[in-house]
Amino acid sequence: MQLLLALVIAGLFLARYYLTGKDLGMLALKEINLMLLTYGIALLAVLTIQTKDNIISTLGRNYSLYIYIFHILIMQVCEVVAMRLPESIENIYMYFNPLVVVLLSIEFTYLLGKLRIIKV
């Protein structure tokens, strides 16, 4: 499992190194990195043997549909906010964008569940 994770991370860096010299835009590079990272995390999740409940399995069981639905809205809001940030902070934010979107989607879904707007 650790070897698979190391291979995915190495693949991300190799893809970035290779594609940086190919005159592709940052959007294409970001999409390729996200695709590789997504497949790597999915493989890691499939190969991991679940022995007992933890926070990630509970979130997935209760909130996964709503996170999937709301993440697009949250992502668009984050992009608008990021454009208004100074360039140095925006560059740092771009690395953490997927994590921020997922965490905000979880929080938004949790808030809607507490307000009884959606049934969780």
C-alpha cells in the first residue's frame, strides 16, 4: 500500500516535470495531476482493508452524495475568492485547492444537515 502511494506521488512529479517543458498551460497540468492523484487515491482506498469504522468511512457513508453534488458550487466560489487574493497567496492556494474544496463541501453538507435542509 505504501509502495502504491509512493508510485502515485512519483508519477505526479514525473508528469509535472515532463509536461512543464511541453508548453502546456497550467490548467492542463493541473487536470493531469488531479487525474493521476484521483486514480491513485481510488486504488489506495480499494486496496485498503477496512477493519473498523473511522471518520472517513462515516463521512463517506453519510455525506458522499451531497459532497459530490455540492463540491462544484464550492469549487466555483473558491475560484472567485482566489482571484481576489494577492498573487502569492493565490499560488499557494492552488496547491491546496482540492483539499479546501473537499473540506468546505463536508462542512457545508454538515451545516445543511444540522439545519434539517437535507436528510443525512
